[in-house]
Amino acid sequence: MRNALARLALGALLAAFALALGGCPKKIPQPEIDAAERATADLDALKDCAPELVTAARAAMEKAQGLLAAEKYEEAKAGFLAAKQLADKARQECDQKRKAAEEAEKKRQAELAAQEAARAMGDVPAPAPAGPAGLVTVLFEFNAAELTDRSRADLEQNAEYLRAHAALRVQVEGHCDNRGSTEYNLALGERRAMAARQFLVKLGVDPERLEIISYGEERPADPDSTEEAFARNRRAEFRELR
Amino acid sequence: MRKIALLVCLAGLGLAAPARAQDYLPPIDDPNFRPYPIAVPSFKELGTGAAELAKEGVEVLRNDLGIAGSFKVLDPRSYLADPAKEGLTGAAINFADWINVGAEGLVKVGIAASGADAVLEGRLFDAATGRELLLAKLSGPKQDLRRLVHQLADRIVKHFTGVRSVFSTQIAFAKKIKGNKAICVMDFDGHGERCLVTNDSINLLPAWSPEGRYIYFSSYLKGGPHAWRVEVATGRTNLISKQRGLNIGVAAAPDGSAIALTLSRDDNSEIYRMAPDGTKPVRLTHNFAIDASPSWSPDSKKIAFVSERSGNPQIYVLPAAGGDPRRVTFQGNYNQTPDWSPRGDWILFNARDERLVYDIFKVNPDSGEIRRLTQDQGNNEHPSWSPDGNLVVFNSTRAGESKLYVMSADGTNQRMISRGSGEYTNPVWGPWTPEK
């Protein structure tokens, strides 16, 4: 807005000059003035991304206008050209910065989408939905549903938690690693869930609060095919029922 | 193998003569078996507009005969004759050219486009004598070209074995899609894949009804898992068994009288027999061990299954009417997924070997003899017989993600048949559909 006004004022000034001189003076560098004005019209929008160039362009413009007022047309012409060049440079720099930012954002979005797709395909495990804090996953040995000392200790901790949260009902999910047959692993996963449930009941948890389901090898905690992943996948997990 | 007398129409001469005994190939696992070398030159385009059909058709035929296992399809690059120039009938063929590249059999096919239809004329020749053994004329919509060529391949195989081959059959399987599993089917060669059950849940363990109308499966759609079935033609599903606990691994009796499956309603997985619609369950196993994976004998009188009553999973056989199980496998300590052959002589299973790798074996249920079918190629599991008992489909991780493969009954000629991306598991070979 301010630039538009300045432009009007300048136009009026030039018109007055022209009238005073009784004709358009050939020496006024009108194309350069117009170009510089167009180039500097949006300096405000550029001042955040190219502050130094914007300041320099403004200074050049002021100086050129001063020279114009002083009728030093040749010097004014050079000044307007310089102002235009500086403003153009500021715009270029801003464009470059904006494009780089857009690219980075696009890349970030693509990565997010790829991760989402991989998760949907089951390649990357979704972040485990937070179970009730305090209910820990219990691990099992290969082809076994028998509790180990470690899993008994974990179940004691779970029993304590369930005693402290008497309204809580949970689903005990039995899982297997992905070795062995689909059917056998469904049966084995159920045995693991049953073993965990049975021990909790022995520790005083009301059996009515504990439902069981077997997912066999269908819902691995870790999709890798390493011994570590297999060990993490042979488990009973506890999920809050709502 | 049944050596039924097969009448071959000697078209052109208008004579009917019984096939010579030497036309029959011994079964693949017979000691006298050797693959029959056969040449399958490019189809000859008759008229115009059939060039694409000819190109696709010959690929289908070569692939079919290659998978069948009974044949060695000779490399087309070695052929001496120019298929574009040589004729299709005996008098127009220089058989010496075919004998010289090692062919004993020669298949010549002419193909034409007639409006929306493809018209095929296939001939099978004995290269040594130049005798025409078979003439098959087939036509149908162009988009059914693969089916037409499968029928031609079926006729060729039947000439040599006396029984239909499997080129018109389908394979059902479970496929991982977006973290869930769908029940899908495809042609035996991996083409024409389509999914019948996609319900954003885990669906597993498909099993065909004997006439191919339904596919039974297990699903978490409404918890469970429960046993369901889907009508293949319509995609309609209905719940078969939703008892407490597991309702998994349905196997249909070949005579259509019953199904067997695993239930855990008594707090332990046991084998049950039911009516095909899921009613009238009868418990067949009574043991506090895991019992699972039923598979019927071809006469529907016995059921093979897995039990870990000995301490680790082994294959057992049980009378379908109920009774004492008999242990069949004594080697290894992790034997699973039995599938009884349609001829009754072998039960496929998969075993974990001493290196903790899973491979496919077969055991003779009477003698206990065991043969190994896969080795040193990833984990190989869930074998299922083709309806003619000549081929086996299974899933393997040899190329990374689990894919479906087919091999001959002796373990030779293994090739990947699934074509898509994603994880393919639980393949089961469907029955023959009525012969056209």
C-alpha cells in the first residue's frame, strides 16, 4: 500500500516536472524506474527470508529517488537498476529457501507414509498399545507352555497389580514365534494363555476377570526372524477389557 | 496308477484305436519314471488377429506341461524346424527335425481369432513314427484363452497317464493384507488370483469342500477363532462352529459325509468330527496333549493328525468313527501338518530337522517309510497334494517372504507359482471340477 502511494506521488511529481519543462524530458529513466518499483513492490514479504538484501534494495531505491529528485538522471538510472537487481536477488533467495523447505516437508511426509504403509503390511510392528501399566508380558521357552521361574515372578507381579485394581478385567493373549505350523501354534498359544491364567487364579485372581484368546503366530511382537525376536514372540500378553 | 483303457480319437483317419501301452508314463515316483521329452513349438497363427493369442497360449502350454512333472519340455531355442513355416498336420511335418532335437512327443497348435472367440486346434504326435496321437479342437472367448489351453494340456497329460491333470484346478491360501489375512484363490499356475474373504480380520487355514463349492476357514472376525465357510461362486460366508476356545483347521471328508476340526471347548485342543454344516460334534481324541491338524484318508475312513502326546509333535492316524490312534512318524521331534494323498499311499508332513530348519517329507502310513522332499532352501511348510497325487503345493521362505511353490511328488521340479507381493501361507489344492 505504501509503495502504491509512493508510486502515485512519484508519478505526480514526474508529471509536474514534465509540465514545468513543457514536455517529457528524454533523460528521465522511466523504464528503469518502473522496473525498480515493480521489483521492490513486495520487499515487505521478503524481509524475513532475505533481510540483508531487502535492506540493501530499500537503501538503493531511496538513493536513486534522491538522485532523480536532484535531476541526476544517469546516476539515478544506475541506482534504480541496482535497486531492482537487489530486490530480484532477495526474491530468488526466498524462493530457494521456500523450495528447500517444501522438499524437506515432502520427504518427511513420504517417509511417514512409507512407515505407515509398512506398518499396515505388518512389516514394522505398530507401537504396542499401552496395556495397563504394571501388567507385564510373560515369556515362554520353545514349544513349551510351562512357566519358568522368571515367568512365575512376572505373573506374581501381575497378580499384585490385579489385586490393587479390583475392577480390571483382562484378556490373556497367547502367542508363538513363527516357526512351526499355523494350527499347532494356535493350540500352543492357547496353552500359554491358559497356563498364565491358571497361575493368576492360583494366586487369588478371580477367574471371571480373565478371558483367554490364542493368536498363535499371527501377532508377533517382533517381526524379525532372529532367536531374540522368537524369544520375545513366545509370550502371554495382557490386554485390558473395556 | 490306474491303467484304464483310454480311447484316443484318431481324427483325420476317422478311426478309433486303443492307445498303445507304451503311451502310458509310469507315475513320477515309480523307479522306472523318466520325464517324457516333448517339443512345444510356437502356436501357428491361422488367418490374422491371433498373434497375441498365439504368443500367450504357447507360454501357458509350456508352463503347464513343465509343472506337470511328467514331461521335459524341450528348449524352444534348440528347435530346428521353423514353426511359422511348418504345417500342423502329419504330412506337413518333417519329424526328423524333431527327433534330432531329442523330442519323443510333439505338440502342434494352430490358433485363430473368430470374432470375440479364440479357436484352437491342437495335435499331439509321436515323433518317432509320425503318428497323430490326439486331436483337440477347442474354442471359447478370447479372455478365456488360459482356460482353453489348460484344457488342451489336460487332454495331453491324460493321453499319457490315463487320468486328468490339474491344469483346471485352483489353490486356496491365506494372504497377509495390511496386517490382516484374507482367504484367496488362484489358478494352479498362480494366475487369476482373487480374494474371497477380506474382512479386516485374521482369516486362516482354508480347506476345500470335496466338490469345490465351499472353502472352510478359521477367522477372528467375531473372536474365537471360529470356523466359517465361504461359497466360492458367491463369496457368501456363514459361521460353522463358534464353540468356546479354538475352532480351527477344518478338513472335509472326501466322501462329503463329515468335516473334522480342532476344538478346545474342553480346555484342551482335541480333534472332533462334525456334519459338514458344523452340527453334531463328536470328540475323537481324549488326551491331555495338543491334538490338531486333521487330514482325511481318501476313503474317508481314517484321519491323520498331529499330537504331542509323546512329548513332541508327531503324526498319528485314527479311525474316523473313533478309536485308538496309531503313531506313524518316529523320526525327528517336530512333525506337523499331515496331508493324506489322494492315492492313499503317502502322508505329507513338515518336520523340523536337526538344524532347526523346516522341510517337507512324506511318510507311508503303513510301512512308516519316510522320504524327504525339500532341503537347503529356507523353511518349507504346509504341504498339500494336488487331486491327482502327482504334485505338491507348499509355502517356502527360500526367497525371503513366504511364497507358494509347486513340486512333483518326489520333490523334483520345484518352482514358485504365486505371483504377487505380500506373504502367502496355508496353501491347499482344490478338487477337480466336473470335466467339460
